[in-house]
Amino acid sequence: MAPASPEMTPIAQALITLLAGGLLATLLARVLKTLFTPITRRSASQSDDFVLQTVVDTLPPLGWVISGVVAWRLLPMRLDADWAVLAGAKLVVTVLLVRLINRIGGRLLQSWAGRSSDSAIASMLRSLTPLLRAVIWVLGATLYLQNIGVQMAAIWALLSAGGIGAGLALKEPVAEFFEYITILLDKPFSNGQQIQVNGITATVERVGVRSTRLRSVNGEAIVMSNSALTGAVIANFGDMQQRRLLVRLGVSYDTDAKTLERLSGLLKNLVEACPGARFGRCHFVAFAERSLEFELVYFVDSADYEQALDAQQQVNLAIVRRFGEEGIRFAHPTLQPTLKAD
């Protein structure tokens, strides 16, 4: 009879397990890349290629670590080193998985930002990338500590106390960040638009995470917190299709009734004769203390403030000239024009 073959030693079994597991993970990664690369290329999306490459790059080291743990358990006389080896392996696995999730999540956010037609939404998505990475790392560290048997009660208590302190210290920055998100989503204004807030007329230059930078009509830079903007009444001139101009003028009480009767038509003709101005209405509206009040409303089909002022000046000069020709006397107060936006 042939002698029985000697049994494989535990060290040989562990070595074979390590090599088999590592090589199998490497082979699996190559197979996945071979199978799915044609599919991702047909999708014409660079994100799909990136996700596939990230998974393929993560599989071999992950397979070597897992097979190493299994091989270690096959060895006799592990003693006190067993806990340290397992803790180290779990740490490596946690880091690999967190990096995998962070890279895929960050790439997807960047891809969504690139496809967004709204620059504000794209900016918000890009700004969320560091926050996403921090959250994933915190969750990964928490799960790792809990998995290796660390008593989390004291850590949770410490984190809770620290969280309360950090929350009080970061209350204002966090509130401003959420106001920034509100501005991006609600879009009460955008870069380049002219707005009026708290009596200040300015052009929006940049919406930041904590504050918004404006440029006033006088040229100076104005920095306002996002919460001050969202809590204020904002007049946005950027979305205007036209400007409504109102002129309230008074004529003296010695003006005869026939002149008063034809005054509305006269003012209408003056407005229609001015380029860029479109007549709205004109009425005899009040008996004031020192004057008979007329209210003239007309429109300028432009959002440009200077163009509206040019049209207003032409109308005012035409009124002054025509009243002089007709012998119509202004009473006190005289012209009191104001600009309003429809």
C-alpha cells in the first residue's frame, strides 16, 4: 500500500488562502472591468467610467485584506495579537469603503452640478461636496469604533457636550449657510441684477456662503449678511419688463375750466410725442391747498434706469415748454416726479 500523504500544515493553508483570496479579488476586478467597460462607454457618461474604475481599484486591496484575516484565523497560537490584527484589518476596510463612497458621491455631485443649467444650483452642489465627505468619514469612524468594541456611551456624551458648545459657537455661520441655500433655491435675485434693499439700490456682484457682495449706484462695495437679505423686503429691478413713471403736478386755482378740461389730452399728446414713452393715464385728482392736482402716468418699455430717467426728462421739459406757451401757471408744489416699478 502507498503511504498516506501528509496533511497540509496550518501555515500552508493560511498562505494558500491568502494568495487565493487576493488573486480571486484581482481577477474579479479585471472581469468586471472587461464586462462593463463597453457598457459605460456606450452611455457617453464620464461618471459611469469613473464609478467603474473606482470600484475596480478598490476590490483588489479589499480582497487581500479579507483573505488575510481569514488566513490569520487559520494560524494556531494567535494569542493576544489576534485583536490587534482584526482591529487593523477593520480599519483598512473602513478606510477603503469610506474612500470609495466619498469618491463616488463627490463625483456624482460634481456631475449633477455640471449638468445643471442653473449656475446657483451648480454652485450649491459643489459646495456640498466637503460636507458630504466629512459626514461619511464621521459615520465610518463611529461604526469602526463601535465594531471593535469601544464603549460608545462616554464618547457619545463627550460628543454631545462638544456638539452643544460647537452649535452655540457656530450658530450664526450655520444659520447664514442655510440662508445661502435659501437664496440659491428661492432665487430672489441673481448676480448682475439691480436690487433695492433697506433703502439701498445696488447691483448684486456675488452671493457667498455667509454674505452677499453688492455694488451701490455710487460705486462703493456693500457687504450684507444673507440673513439680513432674506429677512428684508427686496425690490428686484432685474426682472422688470417696463418702468412706470408717475408725475403729480399742480396748476394754480385761477386756471379756467376749459383749460383744465383739455389739460389731460394735452399731457397725453406730450407723452406720446416723446420717443420711448408710452402714455398710461392722466386725471384731475384733487383740490389741494394751493393747487389743482393732476396725476400723469406713463411707461418706458425698458428696465434700464438711465433710459427711464432720459424719458422722464424729455417729458418734464416738454411739459414746462408747453405750459409756458399756453400760459398755464404751475402752483406750489410744482413737478414732483417719482419712479415706480411695475
